[in-house]
Amino acid sequence: MVAGYAGTLIAVMTITFSIRGEFIQLDHLLKAAGLVASGGAAHAEVDLGKVAVDGKVETRRRAKLRPGQRVAYGGQVVELTAGGPAGSPSGTIAG
């Protein structure tokens, strides 16, 4: 649980997401992790300041995220881990 708006407690679910290659773009991660229904929805949520990367609000839709970073959105935290090199099977979720 973490403190939310007005001191309320919010349950947080942590998802581990393995990326292939060097990075994944923020909008692609939100969609691939199943946190939003579409790329357009990802853009809208980022534009509204609802997404944080490593504890700070991120406003760049296509911010490059790398293993070791944490993305928070909608009561969920996505921890990025290294998968295989580019060209290997796509990102996977464990959680």
C-alpha cells in the first residue's frame, strides 16, 4: 500500500516486465503490459500526468525506458527487467 491523494491508502500491484533490446518506449510499455487499451489511450494518460517513472511524473509519451526502471500507473507498478537481445521473443509479463 502507498499513500494516495488526500492521504488515502492505495493498493499497489507490481508487475515484472522483461524487455528485449536496449529500451522500450513508455507508450508501447503501457499497451504491451495491458495497462491501457490502445496507443491513443497511453498518449492521453501520459498527457494528463497520470504516469510516473522512477517516482516522477513523466510527460514524454515516447520516453525510452530501460531495465531497472519502475513505471507507476493506475495503482500498478511495472518493474522493467532485461530480456533477450532485439529480435528475441517480445516483452513478457510476470506478476
